[in-house]
Amino acid sequence: MPEEELERDLPPIDVKELLQENLRNTTEKPINIERPPSRRKRDYVILTFVGNLSLIVLLMLGSWNAVSLVFFISALTLFNTGLAWVMFVLMDDY
């Protein structure tokens, strides 16, 4: 019963008026759909440089033997592949 009273109080729907209103709203200002440039490559280069430099400094400060050299090479490999995986596969553009 309250729904019928509500429908009686509303003006009739004019489809042409609704379409004209939609057309007026779309012609005002177009939306900028260009994506901003990604900073991902720059951050990757910076992180690679800093990470590799810090690993090299740790190697220079530590002891020099075959085991430490193998650990150093494996750390460089894991760091660089992990960083590339995170930056270019897991993360979105930012």
C-alpha cells in the first residue's frame, strides 16, 4: 500500500529527458586515460646497484675462502633473481 502512494507522487519517467541528460554529462570533459610513466625500472636499477654493492662489501670484510666465495655467488644469484621476480612479475606498475 505505501508503494502505491509513493508511485502516485512521483512524476512519470521521460526516457528522452534521461538520454539527453546522459548526453549532456558525457560531453563536458573527457577522462584522461593515459597511464603515468612507471618508476619500476628506475627502482630496480637502484636496488640492484645498492644490493650488489652491499653484498660485495660484506665479502670484502669477511674471510676469503672457497666456501665464502660460493655463498657470495649464491647470494648474488638469489638476490638478483628474487629482485627481478618481485619487481617485474609480482608487483603492478606504480
